[in-house]
Amino acid sequence: MNDRTYVLGAIVAMALVTVLLRALPFVAATWLQKHAIVQRLGRFLPLAIMSLLLVHAMVGAAREHRHGPWPELLAIALVLVIQWRTRNALLSMLVGTGSYVWLRNMGVWA
């Protein structure tokens, strides 16, 4: 087998695997929607992933400046209060992000 045939075969194999992996959720969607474990994960996993991303981002950001984690903690507290009071995720994200940016750039902890 020459090099050109080998490279072409490898590209075709990678393309086939990529297409199959991307098509699998659509093919198995009816089975996945009815499965109890998948339904349970669908209720729990988004919150867990968002919480882990939030903790990871805030810990990383808190290490960047010398004033400690106060801007991050205040923004998180503000998001929690607004979410608890209004149950509006978009509003709480916008206010939390805006307050965090303000605290980091123009606030006391700049």
C-alpha cells in the first residue's frame, strides 16, 4: 500500500467515525428520551455542570488579583438572591455578570 492510499483511507475512516458519532444521538433519541436514567440525569446534570463551571471560573478569577475572592463572592450572592426572588435565570445572569465586571473594573477591588 502506498502512502497516498494510506492517507486517503485514514481520512475516510476518520470522517466516517465523526459522522457516525455525531449522528448517534439523533438515531438513539427516542430510546434516550424514554430511558429512566437519562431522564434523571437530564434533571440533575445541567445544574451540576453549571455549578462546577462557576466554581472553577470563580476560583481561577479570584487567584488573579490580590484582594481575595470578594468580587466573585459578592456577584455569586447577588445572583443567588435575584434567582431566588425572581426565578428569572436571564436576569440573574445579567445582573451577576454586570456586577462582577463593575466590581473588578470600577469598584473597590479593581
